[in-house]
Amino acid sequence: MKNKGGSIVANKFVNIVLILAGAILIISIFYFIDWEGESDREICHDSVILRGTLPDTFGAKNLPSLSCTTKKICITDKLFRKGNCEEELGGKFETIRISSELKKQDDEVNKIFAREMADCWAMIGEGKIQIFEREITSKKRCNICTRIAFDKDLMKKKEMFLGLGDYLATKQIPQKEISYASFLLLRNKADLDNLNGITARQKAIVFFEVDKSDFGENVGAIIGLGAGGVVGFLTKSVDVGKIAVLIGTILGYSAGGFVQDYFNENVEYISGHALIDYDEESLRGLECNPFDA
């Protein structure tokens, strides 16, 4: 009887432990899901659709606000605690963990950037919707969808992440039979090659809209991020890297795509996206006036 009683007690104890473990697992899953971030993006998309339906006359597009906020992400290889990105991002941000194995990190970081670039492009209407007023101003208007920083300890281990351009060209968007590059309208191989080296400096994914008549003079302002980063990394010179970025700024690289009916005379705007370093020089190089969100 004593043995039987002990067995019953042991079974109950095991069941309690399993229940507690299951509860902890469920709570952890809910804790790490960015519910607020998803809600923010839905709100942003709804405001984009609303503004897209309004005419570009008498300031109608400015009546509803563009309810978009910048998503902040810190990439870390730490197993516990949030990433050390307070200095770069400040306040509240989402921590995304990658493997501590250096060989795996390139692919995992590329996945994060690809997802965020596609989410931004979809959220802002895939270049098919005129969001900003064109009747009063022809200035380029921009919205910062996402800022991505790297944990300080991770930056010490790895200066550059390779292969984003190849990742975009070969990987398909989940649940869609289309590559990231096709969805993002990155049709030029040179553009993709320029994205094959990303330095571990804070980055910004930026949506822009510009008047079609001014597109030629504005495209040169889009930062040649990949080229500048690769040159700076290979030469081990920050100054050379900055010069390369400036050259990229002058020459430009098309980080977005044209709307399908670009040559239609009724279309007065062109939308695109850019991946740049989040610093004063790069932001100024985009010639956006003003930034929204």
C-alpha cells in the first residue's frame, strides 16, 4: 500500500510539473509575439488605403493622418535578455534572436531584412497607391517603416552580413509563389548585388514617393548602401566606406520599383523603397521633405 501510494503521489507530481511546463511555454510564446506591432501595421495599412481613395485636390489627402509608426528591431545572438540596442534605438524595441554560430548568422539576418522589406512594401500599398499630396508639392516624401540595429556584442564579433541580394532573388515569400525580389520589384541584378553586403550599423527601411516629373533628378539621391558598405569593409577604412556611400548617393541605385503603369500620363507619382544606414548623412541624402512616422 505504501508503494502504491508513493506511486500515485509521484504520478501527480509529474503531472503538475508537466502542466506547469506547458503553461510556462504557452505564456512564453504569447510574450514573444509582437501583438502590438502587428496591430500597428494593420492600422498603418488601413490609413494608407483611406488616403489612396481620396482625390489629390483641395488638400483632401491630408485630411486623414497617415497612422504609421516606425518599427524598431534589435538583432542579438544572446540567448536571454533583450539586445543591447538602447543607445541606437532608445525606448521600446523588439528583440530578435539569431544563432550564436557565425556561419548561420548571415542567412538568419537576411531573413529578417527580407521579411521587414516585404512587410513595409505591402503595408504602404506596393507602389500602387498615391499616399502623399502632389498638387501642392513635388518634393519627395518618405516614411521610415523599420529601424534595425545590432546588439553591441554582436557588432564586435561580426562587421558585415553577406548575401541579402542573393537571398531576395532566390527565396520565396511564405505562402506566396513569388520571390522577395519580384515582390519588391528589384529586377536589376546590379541592385541585388549591391545588397550582398550589409554592415552591422543601424539600418532604416524607407518607403518613398516622388513626383514622376522629378524622378530623374531624385533617383541619384537613393543611397548605394551595399556598394559603400562592401568597399568600406574590404578596405578596412571607414573613411573610404563613407566616400563609397557618397559616390553611391551621387550615382544612385534604384532600391524600389516603378508602378506598373509608369509611362501612363495620368500617373503623377512613383513609389519605391530604400535600405540605408540610419544616420544624418544617409537620411539627408534621400532628400525627403519631410519624413513621416
